[in-house]
Amino acid sequence: MAAETLSIRDAWSQIPSPGAAETEFERFTGKRMERILAIVVAIGSAVLGAQALIAALTTMSRADLPHIGTLLFVFVPLAAMLLACVVGRGVRTASGAFAVAYVVALAAWPLVVDPTSKEASDQPWIFFLVNVGVVAAMLAFPQWLQFAWAFGMPFVYGYVRLVQGEFSGEFWVTTAFDVSFTLILGIVIVSLGWMFRSVAAGVDDARGHAVASYAAAAAAAAAEEERVAMSALMHDSVLAALIAAERAEGERAQDLAVAMAREALTRLANTEAAVAQEGSDEPVSTAQIVVELRRALSELGADAIVEEIGGVGLIPGRAARALVLAVRQALGNAVTHAGGRGLHVVAEGMGDEGIVVTVSDTGPGFDIDGIGADRLGIRASIFARMAGVAGTADIDSGEHGTTVTLGWRRS
């Protein structure tokens, strides 16, 4: 089945706006990075959680209800966090719940365990989860609160440990080492999370800018396509009117055909004038004209350069616009009819007095006098356009190539 022809209007409607295109790909890498961090946290937390659970079950008696309550208070949110990290849903809520629950349980630990018990002198199971509380904060909280958690958690642990040991001298040294190690490890964990998220955000920003630029370029290309199509239709209507006038028989038919041709030519002249007046009427630098000419060469895919000589000055915006459009037509003719062979563009600035642009190629050339009256490309787009701003246009073409000289001088 043959594909249906897509009209310009349909194609235009299918081009996403820059904002919509950017939103569609928004935070793609960031979301992938969050998923990776959640899986890594789930694996590490599961290992440490299993160690803590085994230690708790081996040291806890069935009659110790406060201890059992603390165990459930810690491990239920931990299990919920692990499940959320695995399925990829509710990670921030579950992680935040565990981070808060763990801090509360850690601070209340001296009230749960008897200081004279064996567990008070050993490393209790709740201390195994200090860094799990830090990584939970990394998944759940803003950046500043993550670092606050990484700094504060080790000192809460150290204070609880000293209280449990009744601040005896043998606890100070070991606690200091444990607090230092936990503090450094927590800061490293939070810093790595911040670094990975920053890299992902940079990738997302670059992708968003690229997609927005592509969407804007696609919209501009569609607009130019529609403008060219409308221009072709206008020229075709003028040509049809002229042919009808030529073939009209009878005085009445001739009068109608002439009226139709006059109306079409008037519309064409108005269209050309409107195009020539596009943009601001403010003076334009000759350097900016050179930039526009280089952009035109790039759009045509021509292997040529714009040689800039002379001084830089300002010329009226309308004259600059007409000159650029006329040069675009000349460049298009050189690429289409001469294949761009030997294409060379020279822009000679004369300060504020004017500018002259020469477009030359080494194509087969053509007979200017042999151009039909129905061919409006050169007559309307070059000669008429330059005449409309009191500029000059000259075309010299022969078997060795074609040279188009366009200029504007202040009178």
C-alpha cells in the first residue's frame, strides 16, 4: 500500500514545539540514575540488614518485649525500603520512613538494652545499620539534608555507644575510631550520589537543548518549505494569467485576460515588496550581511566561502534584506544550474557608503537574452528586487561561467 502524501500543513502539525520535545525527554538519564542507585542501595542494605537480623536473633530473648518492639520498629521500614527499591516505586517515601525510624530507634537504644547486659558490652545489631540510614537519607532527602544526616548520624551513634558504656575510658578510643570511620564513609556515599546525579542532570540538560534546537530547526525548515511553496504558487498564477492573456480570442476575452494578468502581477509585486521589507528597518552592518551569506551557503550545502574585503559599515535594513535575498537567488541558480562548480562569493564593503557582492561560478553559463518572459527567477528575484531598493544588478554569463554582481551605494 502506497504511503499517503503528507501536506505541508500536516507536516507542520506533526513538528513538536521546542518545549514539548524537551519535556518528552526530560530527566531521562536522571531517572535511570535514580533507578541504578536504588538497586545498589537495595543490595548493600540487604546484606547489612541480614547481618543485623542474625545478630539480633542470636542475642535477644523472647521475654525482652522492648527489644522485640525495637526490632520490628527498625526492620519493617527497612523491608519496605528494600521492596520499594526493587520494584522502583515509592523509593523516596519508604527510604525516608526508614531513615527517620532508625534515628529514633538508635537514640532510644540505651532505654531498650540494660547497660549491664552482654549486648551492651558487645557491638549491638542496631549499630550495623548506621550507614544504611545514611544511604536511605541519600535516596529520600534534599542534598543539604543528606549531608546533615551523614554528619549527624555517626555522632548520634557515638553518643549512644558512650552512654551504653557509661562513658568508661575503654569505650572512648573504640567509639572515636568507629565514629570517624562511619563519618568518612557516610560523606563518601552522599558525595558519590551527588556526583552521579550531577552527571545525569548534565546529560539531561544537553539532551534537552539538543532536542529543543532540533525542533526549532525542523519548524524553521517547515516554515521555509511553506514559504517556497507559496512563492511557487504565486509565480505559477502569474504565468497562468499571462498564458491566458496570450491565448485569449475576442476583444472581451482579451480584456478579461489582461485584467486577470494585471491583478496577478499586482499581487506578485505586493508579495515581493512585503518580502523585501521583512525584518527591522534599522541599519544593518555589512559584517552581518556576510554572516547571512555564509549561512545561505551552509543551507545550500555548497562547498564555497564568502571572501570579505574592504571596510565595515552600516546600510539601511531594507537594502540589506533585498541584497541578501538577491544573493540567495544567485547562489541557488549557481548550485542548481552550474552544480556549484567553482562557486566563489566576494563581499566588498565600502564603509557606510555601500557594499558590492559578487557571485561567480565556472558552470556552462547561459544566454541572458534567451531567458523567457515567463522566467521570473532572475527578473523578479534579482533585477526587480535590487531595483526596488535603488541597488544595482549585473549578470555576465558565458561558456566559462557566470558572474553576478549586486551592489548598493548611498546616493
